[in-house]
Amino acid sequence: MKKPDYRYTVRACYMGYIVLAIVINLTPILFVPLQSLYGITYAQLGILISVNFIVQVTSDLAFGRPADALGARPFVILAQVLTVAGLVVFVFAADLFADVFTGLLVGTILFSIGGGLLELLINPIVNAIPTKEKISAINVLHSFYSWGQIVVIIVTTVLIYTWGAASWRQIALLWLAIPAINIFLFSKAPIAPFVKEGKQKMPLKKVAKNKYFLLVVSCIIMAAASEHVMGEWSSTFMEKAAGFPKIVGDTAGVCMFALMMGVGRIIYAKLGGKNLLNALAAGAGLALAAYLLIAFTNNGVLALAACALCGFAVSTMWPGCIVLAADRFPRAGASMFSLLAASGDAGAAFAPWLAGMVAQGVSAVSGDQAGLRMAMLITAVFPLTMLAVISVIKKEHKKSGTQEKEYKGEDGNLSIDDVR
């Protein structure tokens, strides 16, 4: 019997993370044409961004058990279809709805469901591929979000600048090609079962009550918070606090962060994914240093360097947390990944909102620069907390030798020694 060729699966998953980058990053880039053509306000933009993450969290939680019961393929294909449908509704909102914002909101909800499904399913699909290189595979996978983010930001920004704001519809429609192609790829690619045949699935309730899993959930919340505050606020910070022109903040700030995040994931994958907990602790420490540096420096170049350092620092955090949970609970199925994805999305939604509230409150008294610096300083609590949680996880590894042996190497996963 011919063995499945999982190279097609991996390529489809890589493209899926580029689709996720489109879902998350396209709306903020299109704000200027949406504002000038339809009068969309800052508050309405904030609603669209918040709804994006809230719907993704809801999708993460809603589809875990159905994916375990029916398999990943129909849902991962549905994710691409909903993304295409959502982008079409978003682009033609002015034609389909009397109120443009309502149309934009409906389109956002549709492609956000698709994004949530992608985040839920792609990690366990890659994790289920029979290989022992799980850490490397997951880190390379997550690097494609970074490459997608860079390409979406630069290409969309350049095209809007050269073609004009009125061409935003044509530009957005160009991105439809990627999820459309991925529908075909996922319909053909082999997908391994999340739980090895002959093995009993571990009940979600048992996983959710496990102390180790709760520690990993805490870690992924802190990881997402550390990543998304810098990712979403670096552009504004570079312009209003560091004194760079807007075009530099929109491109150099965000793209430098994304570039270094992608580079960090590739480097760690090339190193074989060794010493994961030490890598996570080092990343949290570097992220803490980056937030403190950007909060206190008055030098614009140093602020840009801190932004890049933060991207490198957080590179292993989110994928590393997924690997920790997948290695410890190899029989948990998609339901466990749904909780991890929802937890990460919750951190990604809450932390930037908190940073914005802090910035707004302080700015009202002391100005934009002071407000943004205080927001970055407050955010330093997230990598600091992650450092503390990792130290507890290390102690759990030392205390739970019996459980480690039980899961060591099962289903082709990494041994516990590999994640130390």
C-alpha cells in the first residue's frame, strides 16, 4: 500500500497560516480608504478588530468536538470557503447593504469564523503527521503567519499608495486567490487522524482539569498578550512616541517585528527544537527586556530595535506552548487544541485592549507619548508572568516522572526529554 505523501498536507497548512494572516491584518491596513470613502470611524474599526478575535475564540470552542467526531477535512475546507465568502461580502458591503458598516461587520464575522477554524485545525493536522520533529514542524508552520503578515502589509500598502484608495476593492479581491487555491489543496491532501487508531481518546474534562494543562494555558495567554500588543501597537508607537513618519511606522515597525518573529521560528526549527522550556524562558526574558526598553528609551532607533527584539523573543512562545500540550496529552484530539486556540485568542484580544485603555487614560493627562510608553510598560507584566509560570512547569516535569514515561514517544510525538 502506497504511503500518504504528507508534503501536500504541510504545504496546504503553510498556506492556511497565510490565509490567517490575511484575515487578521487586512482590515487595519484598509482603514484609511474605508474612512475616506465611507466615513468609518476609529470606534467602528475597533469594533471590527474586536469582533474578529471574539468570533475566532467562539469558533475555536464551538468546532473542537465536531472536528473530533467528523474529522478535520470538512471543517478545514469550510474555513477556506467562509474566508472567501467573508472577503466577498466585505468588499461589496456598499452594494449589498444599506449601511456599509453592517456589511463590513457581516463580512468580518464570516471570515473570522474561517480564521478560527484554521487556527483550531492546522496545528493538530501538522502535529498528527507521523514524524518526531514536532517542535521544528510547528515552529516552521507558525513562521508562515509572519511571512504572510509581512507580505499582506507591504503589498496592500504599496498597491493602495500606487493605485489609490478607491482601488481597495480590487486589492482585497486579489487576496481571495490564496484561500480559493487552498480549498483544492485540502480536498486532496492526506490528513492523519488526531488520535492514533487503537488508542482511546482522552476526555476533554480530564485534560482541562489537569494542573499541567492549566499551566500551559496560562503560558499561551501570556505569550499571545506579549506578541499582539507589540504587533498591533508598534505602528502607532513608532509614529507618535518614537517620532518616525507614518509610512515608517506602518511598514518598518510592524514588518520588522513580524520579520524577526518569523526568523526566530525558522532558526529554532533549524536547531532541532531542543530545550523548549529553556527557549521559552529565554524568549519571555527577552520580551520583558524589549518592553522595558521601548517604554523608557527616547531614542527612535533603539525603539525600533526593541520592536525587532520583541518579535524575535516571542517567536517560540505560542508554538512552543502548543507543543508542550500536544506532547503531554497526545490522545486529547482537536478538543484540546480548541481550548489552546481560544486561550491564545483571548490573550490576543484582551492585552491590546488593555494597552489601549492605559494609553488613552494616561494620554488624556500627559499626552500621547507618555500614554503609549505607559501602555508598553504595563504590558511587561505578561512576559514577566510567563517567566514565573515556566518555572512552575519545570518543577512539574521533575515531579511527574510517572506520567512522563506514560506518554513518552507515544504516537510519534517528541519525548519529554526533547522539550526540556
